[in-house]
Amino acid sequence: MIQVENLSKIYKVSRREAGMKSAWKNLFSRQYEEVKAIQNLSFSVKKGEMVGYIGPNGAGKSSTIKILSGILTPEEGTCIINGRIPWKERKAHVKDIGVVFGQRSQLWWDVPVIDSFELLKDIYQISKEQYNNSLEELVNCLSLSTILKTPTRQLSLGQRMRCEIAASLLHNPSILFLDEPTIGLDAVSKLAVRDFIKKRNEVHKTTVILTTHDMQDIEALTSRIMLIGRGRLLLDGTLDNLKEQVGQSNNNLDEVLAALYKKYKIQ
Amino acid sequence: MKYQEKIDLNVVFPITKYITFFKIRFLTGLQYRSAALAGVVTQFAWGFLELLMFQAFYESGSGVFPMGMEQLAAYVWLQQAFLSLYMIWYWEGDIFNSIRNGDVAYELCRPISIYTMWFTKCMGSRISKAVLRCVPILFLACFLPYPFGLKVNIGKVEIIFFILSMTLALLVSVAFSMVIYMLTFFTTNQQGLQIVAASLAEFFGGAVIPIPFFPEKLQKVLNLLPFASMQNIPFRIFSGNIRGVFLYESVAMQITWVVILLLLGKYLEKKALQKICVLGG
């Protein structure tokens, strides 16, 4: 279903020393440094799998998600999702995926949530019947009935995130990418979001790839974990595999992860 | 009971999703009634002052002027009435913002062309602004005394050319701003581009002084630039300044620029998406 081979993504980052002198120098000759966000990344994901994608900040998690969702073009390597190369057939590809960026909003700021949903219905060309069915199911599962008519700007973060997730599932995609969906949420909202994702996966067999820094997300949701650091895939296995690597199975998960980061020197 | 199968237009024609963007922008624009009223007052005052200034020149100057006072009045009133259709200095803030802060990521994971989406958005907001502003300005301008009033002095053929040319001018203006929007993907900061593009378009497009008032040699060059294919042509057709064989020539020039700018914009879109770098993590 998702097949990734030898993927590499390089960013050009401009660098300069602090101070007037170097700022002046920078005017005439600009120093760029190539940063390899992803190097030789290969993995595959089967239909209906839930994969947790973890690693420290700047490890390349979001870049991977953006490549898989057709936004970025990698420098090297291939990736085939549902028989398509995302960045080559972007429009066809994105019809079949849903994406949530926890740190951004896809909802229209000043109008009620339901208007954003209607717009998405037109964008994805969802038929009325399918739209009504999806909407009803999502409203029930995410308890949105009371907030649908509220403008986005007046929603709490937890309410908004539930709406964001609903928005990315209206067209019933077979793959869902979640980039830090629980960031900044309180305990109740976190549990609601986790619960929903789990159910969605069970009922619709939606393939889910999720990035997070919250190890409890991983524990609650995913059976498979991919650890990435400095753009390289370091580990691909279960939570128990992860614990074995550091040999401290009785520690809490965050400590296990920290020990792992230390071991691979990626922190 | 008769069974009627409802065809969901939206599913049959992919174009309808872009019409949705147009509709949203159009309807949003219509909500700002007080802004429109303020716009009408400003444009009317501005047009009047401009005409008074020109009249002072006409009365004191001894030379021959390239446009009669009546022609000039028609030009100025159309310019004020349809300002929002052709103003290059008006930019869609949310397009720049989405590029600058990386929210464009969400737009890129939709099954739409961002070029076409932004193009229809721009058309929508420009047309809705113009609809509210043009009627009162044109109406008032018709009742002004000679030679300040707006009079129709052209035949049927010219009217048809005028309407065609108005449409083309809007397409040229929007396609031109689309090129600037697309270039923003490469420059990260848009302000420099905005200012340069807007100043060039204003001055060389006949927004400050109509192009016939420029030196003749310069005019020959200006007529070849995209800026002359914006408001300059339709307004001069209406005022009777462009006629005969020049009608065909000017409209052909406009069509050429629509095609060139569209292709350039689409090309830049393609390049931008290949090397895009979503800012802000």
C-alpha cells in the first residue's frame, strides 16, 4: 500500500554569524548549507496498519509526511502509494488521503465549522449522499453536534482538533496522515482523539501514520513504531522491541525514549 | 409520483469547485457595504479633482492635447468606477500569508490546482468590489455638466469591443498578479516584488496619466508591455480614443498577454511546487 525506497530530501539553509559585519558580508555572498532532512529512507506499510513515527525535533518526521502527502518533492528515491507517486500525480493522490497538521488549521477562521466542511465537500467533489453519511458518522463519533455551527475562531483547541480530524476524513480516505494530532490538548481531548483514531482504523481499515512526541499516543494506538533520527530510519518494530533496545523495561516510556535517543546519539 | 433523478452538478463537472471559490469571495466582498460606500465617495472625489486638474492644463496650455476633455472625462470616470477590477496594488493578503507561514501545505494536499484556485479567488474579490462601487459612480458621472460628464459617444461595434476588452483587461491584471504570487514562493518575502510590480503597473498602465499623454516614442514601447493591456485599452475604446483598425490591434495584444501571463504563471507554479519548501516546520 505504501512503499518507500531510498528517499532523500535536502534543504538549503542560509547561515550567517551574528553581528553587523557578517550581516553585511551576507549581502554579497550568501552562505548556504545543505541539510539532509531525510537520508535513504525505506519502509513499507500495509493496508489497515497503524504506524507510530517518532523521533526528536528536526529528525525529518514532518518532511516525510509532507513527501508522502504530495506536498514536497524529494531529491532522491521513490515512493509509491496506492500505485501512484505522490508528487507526480498530486491531485489524484490526495483524493485518497487525509492529512492533519496539528500545528496548522485547515478550517476557515471566521465562519462556522460546517461551512468549511461544505467547502471541502465541493473541493473533493463528494456526492450529497456520501457527504451526509460521512458527516453524520463523524459528528457522532467526535461529538461535534454542538460545535458545528460555531465559528472556528471561537473553538477551544481540543474542539478545533476534533473538527480538523473530521475535516480530513469527510472524503473517506484510505490513508490518514496525522502530524502531531494531540499537541497541546488536555487529557480529555487527547483520549477522545485517540479513541476516535482507533475506532476509525478498526471500522474503516484506514491506514494511519502518526507522528507524535507523546509516548502515550504511541502506546494507545500503534503496534508498530518507526524511530527516525537525523533523517535516518533507526528502528522499525514493536514497543517491546523498543524497550529491549535499552534494556530498561520497567522505566516509563518517556525515559525509554530518552535513553534510546541517547544511545543513537540523535539528541 | 414522478421520480426525478437529481444530478449532482458538483460531481459531474470538476470546474464547479473553482466556482465555489469564486462564489465565496464574491459573497464575502458584498458584505462590506460601508467600505464600498467609503470607496464610492473617495473615487468620486478623486475623479473630480483629477478632471479639474486636467482642465486647468487644458485652459492654460496652448499645445494640442492627445485626448479631448470629453474623452478624458470618460476615461477618468471609468477608471474610478472600475478601479477595483484593475488595481495591481491590491493583493490578496491570505495568499501571501499562506506562502509565508506555510499554511499553503493544506492547500497542496487538496485535489485542486492552486493556480486556478487563487485565480478564481482573485477574480471573485475584484468583481464583487467593482459591482458595489461602479453603479453609483457611473450614475453620478452621467449627470455631471459638460465637459466633465460621462457620455456614450461610440457605436455598437465599439461597445462590443469595449466589453470584450474589459474582460480581457481583468484577465491580464489577475494573471499578472498571479505571476507575482507565484514568484513569492522563491523570494520568501513579497514586499519588494509587490512594490515594484505595483508601481510599474500603475505608471506604465495609464493609471496615473493616460498613455496618450506620454511622449510618442515611449508610447510605442509601452504599448508592447503587459501594463498597457490592462485598463488602458478598454477605457480608451469607450472614450473613443481607440477606434478603427486599432480596435483589433489592441484586443489582439490583450489576448497575447493573457496567454503569455497564464503560461508563465502556470510554469512558475510547476517550478514552485517542485522546489517548494514549506516554511515554519
